[in-house]
Amino acid sequence: MSELVYPPVITAAKTMFRLLDLRLDVSGSEHVPPTGGAVLASNHVSYLDFIFCGYGAHPAKRLVRFMAKDSVFRHRVSGPLMRGMKHIPVNRAAGAGSYAAAVSALRRGEVVGVFPEATISRSFVVKDLKNGAARMSQEAGVPLLPVALWGTQRLWTKGRPRTLTRRHTPITIIVGDPMDPAAYPDATVMTADLRTRLSALVDRAQREYPDQPSGPDDTWWQPAHLGGSAPTPEEAVELDRSERRTRSAS
């Protein structure tokens, strides 16, 4: 397929990384297959995660087609870019079509990126996962790779102001060992193992992260179990419920 939009977008992103002097630490990129289909399943802590998850596949020279809310495709600015990069719109009211499009892309040899938590984790701990990533991997017969991201929440996350010009921020990207769908009896078991693996990779990224909060007012980006002031997983669930109630009432 011709790629007129994706390469210049990647060039622009890499230019931004250099200008901001982001300290990118990528490991495990050798697990991304150089050819053929694969599912990248990432944790979700930032609105920018798709950029950095995709960057994890860049050493393998693979372009990742992300599944994203269809509203992003209807936006006058982001819509043409998303369509030009051949990402996959997700209509939650009619998810079967999005799922079928993703499986078709995998069978054509594409790499598809998903965020199985479905929404950003306010607690910065891996939430319960939807089983769509495992189902796609099994139906298309392609490997499923867990991807851990950390540090991206310091640039832009839910409930915090954007700091897109923040400089010198360390960003950790870890691509885990591929999971063979043939080794699992069903998608539920595969999803449970994915969550275990993803949680371990995120924990590693958090504990090995080179920065620490600069003071009491800077602990918001650390999870509660590591001494940060981010919501606990239980508190995050309540915040999400409150947000949904507010949206429904408006």
C-alpha cells in the first residue's frame, strides 16, 4: 500500500522528540516481526500513547495501524491524518465492523495496535482488559505482543493539564515477548496472561524509571503503591463512573 501520510508524520514526531530532548528508552523492539501480522497491546496512561507505542515498532520498520474512537476520524484536523495513516475507526455501538477490519488487516500482514484497557488508567496501574486483542490474535493466527509505556503521562493524561512542551522527559517503551495464540485454549485465558505480562512490564518500567518526583507537588504521576499521589485503582474506578454519569446527564 502507498504511504503518503504516515512517513511525514513519523518524521514530524521524531523532530518533536529531538526539540523537546525526550529521553526515549526503547527495549524489546526485536520482538516486533519484520514481516507479517502482529497485535501490539499496550497499557494506556496518556493521550499520546499511540505515538510512543508506534515508535516501539519503528526499529523493525513497521507501521502500526491503531484502533481508535471513530470520533477522532470525524475531527476536521485529526480525521484526514488518521485516515491517511490507515488507522482503524472503532464505533462502540457497532464494534463488529471495527473488529472485522482489524482482523482483515492482520491477515494482510499489518501490525495492529490496541489499548485493551479501553480507556486511560488514572491509577497508572493496568486495569482489567477487554479480550478483543486476544480474540484478534487467535482469529488471524498472529502473535500478540504486550507493550509497556511509562513517562508519557507526564506530557498529557486524563485530569491533568497538557504539558506538551515539557523538555527532557524520560519515556520508557518496553516490547515484551510475543504470545503465540496457539498456546491458549481461549481468549479469556490469553487475556489473563496478557494482563499478567503487561503488569510485570509496567512495574519494571516504573521501578527502573530514571526520574523521581521533584517534590510533594510533583507526585501525581506516580502510582499510589509506589508512594505517589495518583488515585488508587479503586478510587480511579469511582472517578470513571462519575465521569460517565456526568456525560450521560449532559
